[in-house]
Amino acid sequence: MSDFNIDTVENAGDTPETELPWAELGLKQDEYDRILDILGRRPTAAELAMYSVMWSEHCSYKSSKVHLRQFGDKVTEEMKKDLMVGIGENAGVTDLGEGWAVTFKIESHNHPSYVEPYQGAATGIGGIVRDIISMGARPVAVMDPLRFGDIDHPDTQRVLPGVVAGIGGYGNSLGLPNIGGEVVFDSVYQQNPLVNALAVGVLKHGDLRLANASGVGNKVVLFGARTGGDGIGGASVLASESFDDTKPSKRPAVQVGDPFAEKVLIECCLELFHNNLVEGIQDLGAAGISCATSELASNGEGGMHVELTDVLLRDHTLTPGEILMSESQERMMAVVTPENAEAFEAVLARWGVEFSWLGEVTDTGRLIIDWDGETIVDVDPRTVAHDGPVYERPYHRPAWQDELQADTFRSAEAGQGLPASAEELGEAVLDLMTSPNMADKSWITDQFDRFVGGNTALSQPDDSGVIRVDEATGLGVGLATDCNDRYAYLDPYAGAQLALAEAYRNVATAGAVPLAVSDCLNFGSPEDPEVMWQFAEAVRGLADACMELGIPVTGGNVSLYNQTAGRAIHPTPVVGVLGKFDDVSRRTPSGFQRWADGQAIYLLGTTRDELNGSEFARQRGHLGGLPPAVDLNVEKTLGEILINASRDGMIDAAHDLSEGGLAAALAEMSLRFGVGSRTSVHELCERDELDPFTALFSESQGRVLVSLPRSEELRFTDMTTARGFPALRLGVVDAESGGIEVAGPFPDGSFGIGLDELKEAWSSVIPSKFGQVNAGVTTTTTD
Amino acid sequence: MPTIVVEVMPKPEILDPQGKAIANALPHLGFTGFSSVRQGKRFELNIDGEVTDELLESARTAAAEMLSNPVIEDVVSVTVAEGL
Amino acid sequence: MPTIVVEVMPKPEILDPQGKAIANALPHLGFTGFSSVRQGKRFELNIDGEVTDELLESARTAAAEMLSNPVIEDVVSVTVAEGL
Amino acid sequence: MTAETPLIGDHTVPETSPLAGARIGIVTFPGTLDDRDAARAVRLGGGTPVPLWHANDALHGVDAVILPGGFSYGDYLRAGAIARFAPVMNTIVAEAGAAAGSPLPVLGICNGFQILTEAHLLPGSMIKNDHLKFTCRDQVLRVENTETAWTSQFTQDELITVPMKNQDGQYVVDDATLHALEDQGRVVFRYVGASPNGSKNDIAGVANERGNVVGLMPHPEHAVEAGYGPDDATGLREGTDGLTIFTSVVSSLTGGNA
Ligand SMILES: Nc1ncnc2c1ncn2[C@@H]1O[C@H](COP(=O)(O)OP(=O)(O)O)[C@@H](O)[C@H]1O
Ligand SMILES: [Mg+2]
């Protein structure tokens, strides 16, 4: 049957002295000792494969678990009200009402995207979409928070075009609209790009599926793509099961995605759910069959018995251990009752999806895996899937944190010689909008399909992506992802809260009621106590803030070891917030509408001198001080105002203030549809006691700019006054001027920026840096 | 006009979705007897003058560094063809 | 395992955007001396047993009718390669 | 409209509309993406969408057929190259080319257009966009032929805005055929403004000689419902110019006056 000696359980019992390559597989001595203890003998090669991969940081969350518990602990009954499935399953599920539910989750594919940008990013989308399917949901949209090194760095030149093409290549082929994301350039991400992907799906309550193997005698089936040697490069020590010869093994270093196979898999699974043909289902991602069998068995009440030689292979040289660890894409595992087996096969045949029956659910409480009839794995599935090692990693506040926080923008050289005249401020606004982080991202987002499905009510470049769920009622969801890593670096606790606050604000700005949170925690090495402190602080901050805002974390992902040559990335807790619309047709766009000439522009919120970590400071090469203050009560009230204003049809545009402050928001609202404005910061400077520079560039939180018809002004200001929320009329929309005119207490009148000039400069930044993309061949054409 | 032909194929251990789709489709069109298919690329680099050793070497380097993606592809051959 | 190799190139009169992009990029990477580039496809059809005349004929038909689109592409060659 | 998120091939429609008599088949191939959108567009146009399955050669007596957009078979090999051989295509090719009677109206959108060229129902072919990237944008088109079943309700040279999204959208054709297309007025849609992809003569869509088969790269089915289409002067995503394609065919099939 095979070219290798099979290490059976029996053999393991007989040969206790055999040396196993546990260290090469990433296990620590104490972890290996624990395996010996659990089994009461040495593990077989296959068991070693399973434990090593399932107990890895990625699968077991061993460093992060003790902290992540807060997401489950810091919740009230009220917060759990709409939560149908919480943390722990493939993705959380939230009730939307009217029999509908929604599930969403963010995941990272950072390292693979660095190694092979196109395929890494593509398979990142593939993986998160399978998580959504495995809940019984139809995936309906994706988002992609991205971070790259300096825009001019060769590494960015190589990575960005491939990542973007990969996200498009895979997501577009699945028929999933891409409705938003982020693009950040910062040298801390050189050699450590962050490629996070969010997927959202919808389901009827009755379609909910969980990853558990229940019902003794039910059959276990693996379906989708064949299993190859993908993703087991590091585990090539298993290429020979006898461990003594060093037969070279050729295992692919990267996984290649097959979006066509995944699209067919989606439709096939939905038909299976629709016809009620699966009892439990689990996607195959990290740790492949090891993960799927042990999690299904561990979540169920019994055990499982499978025959591994029945797995359909793409590469016939794979050893049992490798088959167990393989991360080949586009595969699913399901539990099916014997009565449904035939109908199940018929659906798969219709979609041309390959499958093989591997075994059945038992009542033994053991996960038993055979190879050609001989037992090679005999374990308690819980010990593999759920009772992995848990570390209380030491952490402490970095010694440099105080110094960093003391180095404020105002005290630094970067904070001297600030623009003050109208002329200087006008130039500063233009400079701001042509920095890579503020520049037009459509070179990237135009590579994504935002229309497919016909349910996209809002997408990039608006503050949130909005998807209609129910055509009959307009019921739908709004989603935003955010994180300012510079804030998180200055203060990880506040930084995580600021990320949440911004995503919450974005969702509310579009008019949706925030309901749930998913997060992707990208950090450096947990073995560095300073990084671990950043992580602990960020989790604590996020959990506290969720509690205060009253929205639960429903799932997420942790990505550690994002560091190169001892230098960690900035702590980057990316936060996604999902909100609900009773009717998406009332969503508020984030730009002045073409017909909105003469509408009033109001600034909601208070502006303070908060330039530490700001985009303006970044342009001057400064990072220090404390980030803007976060006030979640303010965010809540602001959210209520925006949602009510949308419900009552008071406002026609709303855009939140974040990077670049008021200056950026004003520019962005005009750039959206090419409609100008005339505003003044006189009163703002007076009311909030600011100089004009601070009024324009401060990044104080809890602020939103809106435009509304004059007929609604009174009703609107009555509402803000009733809530004691600051609202200041800054000026009017001017559809004729073709420019942005700003007056204020400047020594030299006012400044104006022509929209054509601004648009030209703003939209040429990214295209000028990136040439053309061609699968496999990335070329940069100059000129 | 001489031409340097560069042939690139996906590495054998790497999934080739395109080849797979073709292999699946062939029998439906009555083409049986092919056990598997892989799809790669063929580049023709045209040269105005003569094929010097330097040019051939340059083509080899271009094949390895730019025309193929060494993470997932192998350069199968770099050969000279006259008057294609 | 014998393999039938099918090579397909864009017709000379048809624009080849990928070839053009490569030709433009080559000089920037220091590869000079190539006047133009065209990118085509190479298919490897693997066969379990022997390459019979029928199989080769079948491969030729597949090349002409499916692996290439005669409106924009030419089949350059259909050849047998042993043990690739 | 159905309240459910319909599964593919499950476009339940109320047959109450007076024009519901126009039954329009929508083919789903493995990898098709825009079939549900096309079904919605037919419904909003007043017709009845009928799901057709690639592996089945029956057309169930439909009055017209739409090949929707997507990536059939992943667009591996060439866009549309594998789908063209599906059993359903044999029937479509036969009925669209039928010499006797009135031939079946067929519309190919994006991948559907690519499939029609691969099947030789329409001349030319699509290659990679000249800039080599997938591009999604709102695209202005000029309707240059209002004689087809699919365009009868447009006015000659009407400018419409519909979304466009593809990677292989550059239309190529040999010179003789190009001249014939132009001379015979078979260019149905032409890009207006900067060329999005390098297509010959800015061609966005063409018809066969008899005018019953039309293909275009942009997506009229994504411009049929205010709030979900391209931007237009009235606001964000309000554009519904694409709907006229569907009302045109429904009205011509039900003998309505255009
Ligand atoms: N990688 C991306 N993919 C999709 N949409 C993106 C991406 N990057 C940015 N966007 C979109 O561009 C718009 C502007 O982004 P950003 O400035 O980060 O928004 P904000 O500051 O409001 O969070 C948003 O609609 C966002 O969703
Ligand atoms: Mg925002």
C-alpha cells in the first residue's frame, strides 16, 4: 500500500524507545511530556502530527487564551440577547430578526501573503469564506483590511499588487461583493504585511449548522478538493514515518487556491443545507483533517472512527501524518445520517464535487484513525482539540513606553512651525490628501467586484459596506473594519478601544445599529514580554469597550509572531463591527450629493488639541504622546443621533472624522461626487478654543460631519440639543463652486482648493507607484 | 528573426486548478485516455539581431527571475528557435 | 509516464497585452536586447499507458477545438515527450 | 420578489404579471455568478425567469435565453472555453441559429458574451484588458443598434450607464469581420469616454447577422434597481439604465409595442 513503514498504535506500544522529531514539529519538551502522559505511551507518527499541529499557537491559541477569555466574561445578559452562537464556533451568529441571522468573522493570512502575495491573499479569502459556509450560511460579502510597508519600499512594490490581485481573483470568482477594507502604509509592516480578510454570511434560523459529530452510526464524509501536500512544508520530517532515513520530500511551500472549486463547494453546501442533508459540518483550514476530525468529535457527545486510506489524494506519496496535517484548500467535512447518504451523494454529483466516506460517529469517546485497517491514532479528541497547552506568558509594560508617551507632537520638533496662514493651511490640506494613506484607493478597490449579487447598498469608499439581506423588507447589515496602529502603539489599551470606536462610528454613520464585533489581533512575538503586554492591554481595552458599548465580540482571530529581525509590527487589533438596518434603502452615503447644493454642513462633536499619532504627525515623521481620548458614551450618543437622523430622513450625507481630522473629512465628502463646499472654522475655533491648524488637523474622536437640507436643520439641531450633543453649522454645500472654500481666523483671508486639482493629485498617488499585474509576473512600468 | 522560447510549468507538487478543470472537461467532449493535464506558459522572446551567449544567459535569468514565479513554477526549458 | 505537449500562441496579428507588458518591463530589470515578447500556453496531457496514434490524433483535435481558440490563437505544436 | 435568499436554480416567481408570459431562461454553469441578478432583472422587467442547468439540454420552452456573467469553470483555459461545450449550449446554438421561423433571442452578458464567442454564435473574441487588471467601474455606453430584441426600447445613440467588471474584456476581431460588423450596424453597444480595456473600435457589445443574438461585456442586470446600481445624477447607486434591455425583450416577446 505504501512506501513507508506505518507506525501503528501497537507498534508505538512496542517501541517506546523510538526517538520522535517532536522538536522539529514545534513542540516544547513539556508539551511532549504531556502527550506521553495523556496517551500513557509514546505517540505514533500520526498522533504526533495531530498534536503538534493542533497545539500550535495558530490552532490552540495557547498564548492568547488566558486573555481572550475576557471577551466571554465581560458580557451582560443584554449583550447576549441577539447572540445565537458565540465565540468558539467557526464564526459567531447574531439574530437579525424576521427569522434571519448573520454571521461574520475576520481572519489573517499575513505570512502566506508575504511569501506568495497572490496565492496567500487568495487562500486567505477562501479560508474565511469556508468558515462562514460551515455555519450553514450563504456568504454574501467580503472585506479586506490590509497593511503594507512604505509605499516606495521594494517589498511593498512586490507584495501589494499580488495581494490585491489575489483578493480580487479569488473573491470575484466566488461572486462575493467586496464592500470595504483598509489600506495602510507604514514601514513597520515591511516584510510583515498584514492581510486580514472578513467574510459575512446570512442564514435563516433553521439553517444554522454547528461543527459537531453527533448521532452514533452517522457517517463522516470528506468532500471538495483532493488532499495534497499543501501547507506541510515544515513538517517534511514526517515524509518518512520511520524517522531514520532522510528521504528528501518535495512538499509545496505555498498553497494554491482554486476559487472555482470553492464557488462550486459553496453552492453545493447550500443545497445540502437547504435539503437538510448534513447534521454537522466543519471546514478544513489550518491543521486540515486533524482539526476537522478532532473538533467534530470533541464537540459531539461520542467518538469517531475513520479510515485514512479512503481520503482522495492528489499526491500519492503522502504519509498518514502528512495527510492529517495537509492544509489543501477547498475541502469540507460533514456528518450525514445513513438515510441521507444517497441524497447527499446526488447533490455532490450534480455539482461535480468529489467526496469519500471516511468512517462514522461512535460512542467510544475516542477518535480512532486507521490506515489500511490498522489503528494509527487512538486519542481522546478533547485532548487534541480543546485541552491543549495554555500559557500564562510573562508580560510587562515596555521601559520605553513612558518616554514614548512623553514625546508629544507639540513638544517635538515636528510640532513647530505649523501652518497658520490660509495659504499654508490650504497647502497642508493638499499635502495631507496626497499622502499614501489618505490618497484615493480606487486603484485597489476597482479590482474588486462590488456589484455582484445585486444587494450592495453601500461599499467603498463609503464609511461602511451595506448589504441587503432580505429583498422583501430591505432588512440588511452594515459593516466596517478599523484600526489605527499608531494609536495602539502609543497606548494599546486605548488603541484597541479607538479601533472599536471608529468601526462603531462608521457603521452608525451609515445609519446601522451596531450589533456585534469580530476582531483580528495582529501582534509580534508572544515570547517577548513587551509584545505580550501590548496584546494583554489591547484585549483588555477591547473587552472593556465592548461591554461599555453593549456589543459582544462574536469571534475573531489572533495572529502572533508578526516580526522580522527582532522588530515587531505595531500592535494592530483590527476591529470589525456589524450593524443592522431594518431597511438598507435609508443608508447614508458619505459624500455631498450632486443635488445637495445649498445644504447645511454640520460638525458633530468636540474638537480638542489631539495631534499625537495623527496623520499630520506621520507626515512629519513623528510618533509619540498619548493618542486621542476615547469616550464611548459620546460615541453611543453620536451613534443614536446618526441612526435617528437616517431613520427620519433628516440627513443626506454623513462622514466620520478619523485620520486627517476635519480637513480630510471635508475633502473626502467633496471628492465623493465632485461636489464642493463653503465652510468656516471661525466658530469652531472660538467654541472649542482652538487655533485653525488644530481645528483642521486634530484627530479628536466622536466627530462626524453631516449635510442636510435647510428644511431639516431645526429638527436636527433640536435632536442634538435634546441630547446635549455639540453640533455646529460649519457652512454649506456648494455644487457650483467646484472647490473647497474654508474661511477662518487666518491672517490672510480664506483658502480654496479646486476640486479638479485636488482630485487629480489625490487619485494619482497610488497608480503612479504601482504598474500592472499579471499572474505570476508582476511588472512595474514607469512613465 | 530568431526567438528564444521559454517554457514554464507549475511545480508538480503545486495544485494546478486550470489543468484540473481541463482534465475534467476532456472526457465530456469525448477526449478520453488522458489521466491528467497541467497548464503552463510559453514565452517567445524575439530578438532583432543574433542570439549571443549573453542574450541567452539574459533570457535564462529573466526566465528564472521574472517570467516564472519560483515559488510555484519551474522553468522547463529555454531554447533558441529560428524563424518561428 | 508519457506526456503529450501542446503549445498554443496568440496569432501574430492579435494584440498580446501580457507579452507587451513583459516586453516593456524587461529593460527596466536590466534585460535588454529583446525586441518583443509574446505569451502563450503550454499544456501537458499525461497518459497512463502508451501513446497510440489515436491518442495523438485525439490530442490534436483537442488542441484545435478546445485548448486553442482559432479566432485568436494558433496551435504551434503537438508533440510527445517521454518521462517529463 | 422572494423573501428567501434563493439558491441557485430556485428563482420562485409569482406569475401574476401580465407580461409573465415572457419566459426567459437563465443558464447556470458551474462558476456562474450573476444568474440571480439576471433573474431579478427579468422579474423587474416584467418577465418570468426560468432556471436552466448547464448539464441539461432542455430549454423548457423558454422564449429567450440569457447567459449570465461570472467565471464559468473558473475561466480557466480561456473565459467561456469550457462552458461552451455544455449540453445546454448545443440546444441554444441550434435554436439561436435555426434557419426556419424566428430564431431564439439570446443575450450573453460578460462571461455569457465570452461563451457566445467561443461557441461561434458571435464573431471575435475577448482577451485580457490592455491594462491586465480586473476592473470594476460605472461605464457609459452608447446604444447604436435598437433593432434587436434586446434593445428595441432604447432610442438610437442613447447613452446609458451600467457597471462593468471583468479582466478579459478586450474585444478583438479580424479586420474583415470588424468592417462587416460596422457596415451592417452590428455594433450594438460602444464604450463612451476613455477606453476601459483597449477593445477594437471601443466595441462593448455586438449582434449576430439576424440580430437575435447579442453579447456585451458590461452588466445591465446590475443597473435595474434604484439603490443597487451605478451612481447617476440623482444619486448614489440610483442608476437603472440596464432595465431597458429586459423590458425590451419582454415586450418584444409578448408582442408589446416598443
Ligand atoms: N483594501 C480595501 N478593500 C476594500 N475597500 C477598501 C480597502 N481599503 C479601503 N477601502 C475602503 O475605502 C474607504 C476609505 O477607507 P478608510 O479611509 O480606511 O476609511 P475610514 O477612515 O472611514 O475607516 C472605505 O470605504 C473603505 O472600506
Ligand atoms: Mg471612517
